[in-house]
Amino acid sequence: MSEPLLQVTDLVKHFPIKRGILIDREVDQVRAVDGISFSIEPGQTLGLVGESGSGKSTACRAVLQLIKPSSGSVRFEGQEIAGCSRRQMRPLRREMQMIFQDPYASLNPRKRVGQIVGDPLKRQRVASGGELRKRVQELLERVGLASEHYNRFPHEFSGGQRQRIGIARALALRPKLVIADEPVSALDVSIQAQIINLLDDLQDEFGLTYLFVAHDIGVVRHIADRIAVMNKGEIVEEGEADQVCENPRHDYTKKLLSAVPVPDPREARERAAKS
Amino acid sequence: MTATPILAVDDLRVGFATEGGLLQAVDGVRFRLQPGEVLAIVGESGSGKSVTAQTIMGLTRSKNARIEGSVRFEGEELVEASDATLRRLRGDRIAMVFQDPMTSFNPVQRIGRQIAEAMEAHRGDLAKGEARARAIELFEAVGIPEAERRVDDYPHEFSGGMRQRAMIAMALALEPEVLIADEPTTALDVTIQAQILRLLEDLNRERGLATILITHDLGVVAEVADRVLVMYAGKVVEQGTLEEIFYDPQHPYTWGLLGSLTRLDRPRPKRLPQISGAPPSLLDLPQGCAFRPRCPHEFDKCPQVPGLEGRLAEAAEHRYRCWLTPAEKRAKRQVAGQIGLEAPAP
């Protein structure tokens, strides 16, 4: 077994609930992430599944140090990053990028596509001028857009195309790890398949490692090698994707699986009759 | 189908004047809705499914909208009806549930009050306190726990799933005959989605409510619908019973929609079959069949608009717009042992 690219051990993120007028007293804690551990091998995909409020988005943010974990360890290529300062994190940011859920909210509406996708390259001083433009146009083509889209604004694009812009931006710095937080749940089903296939192709081409977060276990199964099921801040089950879907051990996993609609009226009727 | 339909839509056309020209959002839609039936309207964003629903409710009326055709509710024409007539019917006889339960409530008014307000507006003689009691009943009917206490909550105190239930409760307040649900579960977790679908099904069965369910997800359709309309670029491209659409689909777009569903009950394919490309701009439609640029089975007849036609006398209501012959369709729609649009790329 090779060394994992990402190793998370006992990661905890608690948010304090404060009361009081002059002096804030901490009266309780929200245990958003309550001691989770997982690891991802290079080139693999881990699917993280759970309902809203299960702590999966908080977990993503804590892994990337976008919020400070309460305790626990996050190792990236063997190096501890939990508790790193912003300055220490900056060179590492190139290596780990994020794709967000809502393609309508995650792109600055006043910037042109070229600026949005090129910004990480500029900030990390990787490219500028004509070189920057060339690289951005290549990226746009790679994710299925056209190089003429460079000067357009986000509102000129459909949801699926916007998500492609978000993917191009995430890939601009050639990261090793991409964390995708519900990247298809805001899209039409027919477009979801396109985006999932695109992520699959990009993984092969660039040797990417994914942490793929979603509430729909049916979608996750398609892209993930392994699946971790999260409920109330804890991982309740983890295993090979097919294994988890075909022989779930935890009741919560079974509940998630039975909620996925069966796109087959006869089977849906049988299932409804049974339950 | 000989029963009198509760809602009859004929050759409905809705266009909007825009800077880029006339945008034909709905182009000749016709259907009948029977009492107690669930009709699903399926399509991608921009297919005209929501505009169809909103036009039935009279919500698309505006200076730049051109609405033609006919919508009859129990024989009464709605397209030409006065605003006062529509106001009388809306909420009372025909109610709507919107996609986004987060933005559809007034955030600074208690939820129970908002439901009571709708009842008072239509039933002036309602005794004081009666509307509130009815709101509590409705909360119980849609499965909101601790109904008595929760009617006095504000919308932000509700979770997404609970808010969607509250919205369904509000829609049911005046016991409408027709419920239009526009993507009622799209913003929700799959577990909550399953509960809401179950709820809609029960209401439909117990109260004989006629329902129009608008969705982009055929998985949802398979669970609750009786009949299905598939829309593309403003037109109905295929219509039929649930069985006909899922087990004998005749339009390549329907094959694509069925093929792109992720299925837990099948071994996972290396690649998901997909419909490539994006829906066309309604201001710049391709000549002939609008699906032509995305269809792998395009041939020389496709630049002419195909009519919405059936094939069998015994299934006259199964209609579709496609030039392929039934034999060609049977040969082409099977991809890797199941219905899909094109063979997955190697």
C-alpha cells in the first residue's frame, strides 16, 4: 500500500454556543465534526455521504484549513497541516483545491470568465500576460467550454457550464487533491451525468485525487472507489463503494440507500408494497 | 379516458418579447388532467415546464408576455379570464407548491399566520380562531410534529423539509382540486425527498387531488406519476403512461433522460451514459426537431418539424415527435443492455 495523499485522524470541529449580555459564557457546543478519521490514496476517490447537517461540509473546510479544526490531525503527503498559519498554508493551497455546490453563487458575477479561472494562476505567480491567457483558454477547452468564452460573464452561462468554469478554476494550479462539495446536486439530472463523466476523465488525465461530497449515495457510488457515510458528525460506515451499496452494515446507510428513487416504476411499486 | 378532465390545456403558447426577439417558451402544449391523477411534466431547465405551470395559474401575465391557446378549469376558460376570476380560483381551487421553500415564505411573519391569512382572504365568514385551528390540523396532516407549537414559529425556525411540508399544508388549506408542484423536492435531501413524495402520493389517493408534478428527475417520476409529458425547448416531445414512457420510450431525448439516471440496482457502468451538449437557446432554435443537434441518430428528415403522433390505435395517447421508424427505434435505444441514447465512449 502506498502512502496516502491525505490522512485525517480524529478530526474534531466544535462550534461554541454562547449566551450572555456582557460576558459571553459558553453554554454548549455544536459537535459538527466529532472525531472522524479517513485516508485517501493518490489517484483514488473517497465519497463522503450524509444528509444536510451531518457535518460533511464542515469536515471539508476543516481539512482544507479554511476553518480551524478544534483538534485532530490532517496530514497531506505526510506533512501535518492542522494548525498551520495562513502563511504556511499558502504554498500548499496550490496542491489542494475545492469545487463548490452552487454554480450560481460561487462565481463573482462582475468578473469575466478569464479573470475567474486565471485568478489562482496570477495570485500564485504561476503565469501572467499572454501566457496566462493561453493557459486559461486551454483549461476552458479541456473542461468542455470554448476559448471564446474567455471574455464572457457568468450570467451568460447555464448551470452546467458554470460548474465547468468552477472546475477549470479548481484545476488551474494543477492540484493533487480536489475536494468537491456537492458539485452536481444543483444541476439537472441529464447534466449531472456530463459533469460526473468530466470529473472522471480529468482524474485519469491529471492523476487527481478526489474527496467527493454529496447527499445522494447513488451519485457518489458512480465516482467513488470508497465511500464513507457520515451522520451527526461521525463516520458510521466506510468501505469499498460497491460493498457499502450492496451490503450496507449500518442502519443509517440502509436508510440513505432506501431513499434513493428507483427509476423503474415496476420495481418502485414492489418496493413501496414491501415497506 | 372518458371521464371529464378537471383541467384541459389546448395548444398553449407562451412567448415573451425580449431584446433578442420573441422567445417562445411554450409552443403548443396540449394535455388533459383527470381528477385523482398525477401528471408529471419532465424536462431540463428551459424546456418550458415551469412556464406552462405558471401560465395555468395566470402567473406569467405581463406586458411583454404573449399567451395564446386555451386553459380550461372545469370548463371555465382561464387564459382570457379577469384577474378577479383568477384570484378567486388561485389557492382555493388550484394551488401551487414552489421549488424553493426557503424563499417562498414571508420571513417576518409566523407560518401559521401566513396559512390563516390565505384562508381568511377566500373565506370571509371564517370565525376568529377557526383559521388557526385549521392550520394546526393541516400541519398534522402533512406530518409536522408538535403542530400546535410549531404554527407559531417563524420560517427560519423550520428545516428545509419541514418548510416544504408547511408549504404543502398552505397549498391544501382551502382544499383545492388541483395541486401544481414545481420541483417540490429538488432542494431537499434524498431522505426528505422520499418523505415528501410519499406525502404527495397519500394526499392524491386519500383526497382525490389531481396533481401536476414538475421535475427534471425521472427517478422521482417513477415513484409517483400516472402519466408523463416530456418537454424539450417548449414542445411536448413525448407523452404517455408511466409504463409507456419507462418501458417503451419512443423519443431519443427520453432515452437520454432514462439512460443518464444513476441506478443503485444495477452494476455501475464505467461511464454514465449522457446526453451531450446543452439545450438550445430559445431565441435561436435549430430548424426542424429542436433536439437534432444533440441526437446521435439524426438523419435527413430531421430538419422538418415532426408532428406529435401516435403509432398504435390501442395506445392512442402515447405520442411522440420523432421521424425514426419504430423498428429503427427498437434497434437504437438499447445501449449496453438498457435504454440509453448512445453507447458510452470507450
